[in-house]
Amino acid sequence: MKRFDLSVYLVLDEELCRPRTMVETARAAVAGGATMVQLRDKRAGTAGLVETGRALQAALAGSEAVLIVNDDVEAALALGVGLHVGQEDMKAAEARARIGPGAILGLSVEDEPATRAIDPAVVDYAGIGPVFATATKPGHKPPIGTEGLARLVALCPVPAVAIGGLKVGHVGAVLDSGALGLAVVSAICGQASPEAAAREIAEAVAAWRASHAPGVTRP
């Protein structure tokens, strides 16, 4: 059975992580409560991703955080980790055929047709967004806002994580939509303390869940 927690999903960005490395940022963020780490570096090439991925695996050893590689199936296979693909990357069915049934596969979706087309026998989770405009992914689709997020989450046949310009102040709106967590870049990467930034988000998620537990009366 695949086990992963979308609560605090860190997407690494080499530029934003400076002056720290992506490995240092990920180690600190996981210590603060990040539950998943996506290695995203379009310029690194497969060999570079594998090198960084191995360093990440060593840094995160002993934690429960799950490592995912963005887009590069060869790197994911070399590392023995999951893969995340976008609508303009390898097709989800092809990605699944390459990585096998046991690896985690995530898929980015931005609209209703793509969300409805998700096959839960192929895809394990969906990244839905961008919720808000973000400079970390130039050329992204128009933001869908929290109302659009809720609409797509309702249509999504697999667990969903929200992405796009999200900060700790958005935790309530994101979880209210039905998404299981927030995928963040600049909210952790490049912060004075990635550990403290991740902890703040993790604690906000935990507080929301505690207040929405069955039997809890909300004001």
C-alpha cells in the first residue's frame, strides 16, 4: 500500500533556496513538518537530478517524508522514488507504465476536463492550481482562486494538493476546499528559517483538522 501525506508538500527551487542548497532546505523543512519533497530542477538534467536526489535521500533518511521527482522518469527510476508529471510532460498512463504499479505518481491539473480525465487506477494524487499567481512557474495557466480549487477538488477522483502562490494564511481556505494539503515553494524556500516556515504551515494544518474533527463544535 502506498503511503504519502500531502499536508505540507515542499517543491524545491534551486534559485529560491539560495543561499542554502536544496538539500539543506529540504532537511530543515522536513524537521519542521514537511511531509513530501518534490525535486524540481528543469536545468539539472537527469544526472544532476539523480545526484541531488541521492543527497536528498541521505538527508531525509529516518524521516517519514516522501521524495518525488518532477517530470524526469529516468531520474525517478534511478532513485527508486515517485514521479510527478504535468499536462505538457509525459502522459500519465505512459509514466505509470514506466515507473510500475508500486511507485507514487502525481499529476498536475488546471481545469475541469483534465481533472475529470484522471484515472485513479493510474494516478495517485493530483496537484490542482495555480490557486494564485506565482512567479515560481513562469507561463502558468490563469489562477483559479479558492472557488475554482473547491470546484476541481469536488471533481477529482484522487487525493488533491493545492498549489500556486500559497502561504500559511491560505491553510484554512485550502483545506475548506477539500484539498488535503498545500504545495509550496517560496513559502519555505529562501525563508530565514525553512524549518520554522514549514512548522508554521504544519501547525496551521493540524489546528484546522483538530477544529474540524468529528464531534467538535465550531463557533
